[in-house]
Amino acid sequence: MINELTMAEALADPLIRLVLAADKVSSDEFAAVLAAGARKQHEAALSNSFPSSRSPSLDQLSNSSSPK
């Protein structure tokens, strides 16, 4: 079972804080990197939930909603 840290847990972890200090990276900078990665992962998950081969085209959507 994989137990992943939340962003708050990662920022509070003593070992991670030591590595950040050694690399002269602030916790704010690290938080920004984590947030950017989470945002990218979320966007990728959203784009993968509607595969292009199965999603309707704009023409199909507009034709299906117009009265006949």
C-alpha cells in the first residue's frame, strides 16, 4: 500500500525541510512547485476523462441541439 504525503504533510516533514534548507529552497517555493504539479496532474486527468476519439465534435453537438 502506497501512502502519499499531502502538500501540508510534505511541507511539514522534517527530512524534506532539511533537504530544502540544504538546497536553499524556501517552503513557499516548494509549495509553488507542488501546486503547479498538482494543477498539471489535475488538467491531465480531466483531458484523459474525455478521450478525443469518443467525444463528440462541435458539429455533432450543434446538430444534436438544433430543432428539426
